[in-house]
Amino acid sequence: MSIVARFVIVALCAVTLATLGAASTGCGGADDTDKAPRWETVVSSEVSGAKPVKLLLGTYPLGDRVRLAWDLSGPESPPVMFTLRVVEVTAGVGFGASVSPQDALFALHSDEVLVLGPIRPGDYRIYFSQRFPPAQGPGYDVKLTISTTQ
């Protein structure tokens, strides 16, 4: 076999190996940045809609996101406002969001009512409130779950 023929065979083998190597890197699945976040339950609680309430659910280590899931029952469209707040223990920095039945994406059952983040991972106090004018109650009875990414 001539030197030119050997060179062509070696070159073809190199191209084939490079192509297989490039193709196999895409077959292993998505990297971590493409994965959906893995949620871990932090705390669950139940809240009566009999009167307005602001609860400190406790202090917990949180990842870079926090979400509120719930099941609501009670009157149809009471004039309530729900708020989820987290306050970092060491720096006092807080994050929060609110939702009411008048919001377009409001649902009585949701795994992701409110999501806070990205936040700096650390220890946070978690607050949940249901506010309404007492004369315009009751509000909803709430089964809630707070989760965080890990």
C-alpha cells in the first residue's frame, strides 16, 4: 500500500473517531442547567379562613428558589390577599409575592402558586398570610406546602 493510501485511511479513521466522539457527547442527556429544579418540601400547614392570619411558619434552610403550593376550599372569590414572604436570618433581606382571586392565573389547587427566586441560599424565616377585611370574611381554608430547590 502506498504512503498516500495509508495517509487517506488514517485521515478517514481520525474523522470517523472525531465524529463519533462529538455525537456521543450529545447522547448522554441534558446537563444540569437544562434539568427542571428538584423541589424538596420544607414545611406544610393548614390555615383556617375564619379570620385574617399572618403566620410565621418557622426558620428553615432554603435553596435558591422557594415555592408555595396549596389546596383552597371555602366561599367563592372572597376578597382575600395571600402573601408569601421569606426573610434571611443573617442579613434581614426579604423577598415576597402576593396573589388574590382576582389575579388571572389564580387557582384553587396549584403546585406552584407563587415562586420566589433566585435568592441566596441560607436560613430564612417563612411567613404566610391571608388578609381580608373582617366584615367581608370568611376567607379560604388553606392546605399549603412550602418547597425549595436543593
